[in-house]
Amino acid sequence: MTLLLNRRLFTAALATSAAAACAPLTAQQGPGAASASAGEKTFAKDREAILAMAGDYRVRFDFRETASFLPDYEPIAPKTSGGHEAVRVIADTGRFISLQHILVIGEEAGPTGIVKHWRQDWTYEPEEVLTYSASGKWVLTPVAREKRAGAWAQTVWQVDDSPRYGGIGRWEYDFGATRWTSDATFRPLARRDATRHPPYDRYLGINRHALTPKGWIHEQDNAKIGMRNGEAVTFVHEVVLNTYAKAGDLDLKPADAYWSRTQGYWTQVRAAWDEAIMRGRGVSVQEEPEFGAVTGPMLLSIGDNVAAGDTDEASAAAEARSVIAEATQALAHSG
């Protein structure tokens, strides 16, 4: 999660470091010191794996429903798409790393459009994770000490920086692979499904990020859940394979130019979401099929105006805060 939400974690880390510095030298050199050294090496290796996902990529998104669990449901045809994507490190404090995706859509001959895409935040040994709990509702979920030890939480955000889902897991380095696998968590429908108005209304999914010789992959194992006769049931399973292949020959300057012009605005947007989340120990905002949340069209439009030079950053940030406040307070009051 972003810097504001990680302030408590950062303070705890400083206290731990200070206590270690004051401990007797003989104590630090015992078996515990060797264990701490191994932990530090693993932590550094984990960071390298996360940061390795930054870069310029040709991307392919592949979504496939597999097995139906209801006699009257037929899996839909596979769906694939792709484009060029810039993944940039926008924050790195050591125990917290934020990667912003910017998608350039178009034919191989040249890009035709820029989409501020999803964002993934990585937090080391988090005390809590923002998780999806019900339609339009996300809550800060405590993480037990034994579960968070050596683990990283990944929080995924929508194109307008509203929340999508969060999970926790550990990076593993076995059998020649570098991979991170999350626990199973709920998440709202993605655009590919939400715009079709299917009989299911959420996913129960597991994420896997793995580095490859050509870049990295993002896999998802999803159970598509919906209500049937008053009970939550699984309609179908889905496998997702998003492939990020390094491409040094791409011209992603338009993506970087967009980010250069709008990053200050989006910093303010993230801060506004963080404040709403901290204030309510979670947040409620109405879901929307095309953008994920009802705030999407307006926040992205304001960002486009900033990129075009039609709106100054201060005015844009003030308008964005108003949009977020209105949307979150309206749903909270209605609930």
C-alpha cells in the first residue's frame, strides 16, 4: 500500500533496528545473528525480484474459463488481448515498493493510445492488508505475526487508484524458479466480465508472479462465485496468464511523457484514497463495469486535462479529492 498506509510499519521497523543496535555484540553474533543475516539476504533477494518487474514490455493477456461446476453453465470462449506496457517504480522505501503500469495500446506499427493501467504495491511483513469483502467494500484485514513473517503483501489498485484486491505470500526460490504466490482472496469482477453482466459477481483468486528469462508472468487461478438459490456457489474456474516480455526496441516515450506531466496529480489522488481508507478502516465505493469504480471516468478525465495542460495540478487535485469524498461518503451513508 502507499506511503501513508505504511507509516506505522516503517515506525515499527525503525524501533526494531534501534533495539538491535543497542544489543550486546555477543548476542548479535550468536545463532540468532546468523538467522537474521539469512533473513536479510532473503529480503534483499525478494526486493530484487519485485524490482525486476519494472521495464518496457510487450504484453499478452490470456483469459480462459475451464471447468463448469453447474449443469446449466457453459464456459465462455477464451479472450486474449495485448499491447505495450511501461512498468515504472514510483516509490521504494525499502520495505515498500510501488510499481505503476502504463499501457500503450496499438498495432506494432505504432501506439494509438495511452491508458494509465493498474498499480501493484508491495509491503514487507504488513500488519494488515486491504482486502475485498463485499460488493463495493474493502476492509483493512489484520495479518497474524506468524503469517506475515518473511512475507510480502501485494495490493492491486484500479486505473483510478481505487482499490481492487490484496493478498499476502512469500517469494520462493526453488527448482530453478523465482515466484511469489498469494493466499486465496476475494476480488471484484474485472472489466472483461463486468461489462457482460454474468451470473457470477466476484472471484476467489490466487495470484502468482514469476520471473522468466524473457521477463515475467502474472498468473491467476480464479473461481467465479455467484448466488444461486440464496447460496454462494462456484459457476466456473478460470485460468489467467498475463505475459510480460522485455522489449528494448519499443518507443514508450509517450507513456513516460504522460507520467511526467501527471505524476504529481496522481500522487495527490493516491493520498486522498489512503486518507479515506485510514479514516474508515477500509472504504466503500460503488463498482462500475468499465473502470472498476464510479470514480474512474472523472479521475481519469481530470488526469487527461492535466496531461494536456488544460488544468493546473492544484485545481485538479482539489477536484479529485472532492470526487473521492463524494463517492465514498455516499456509499458509506447508504450502507
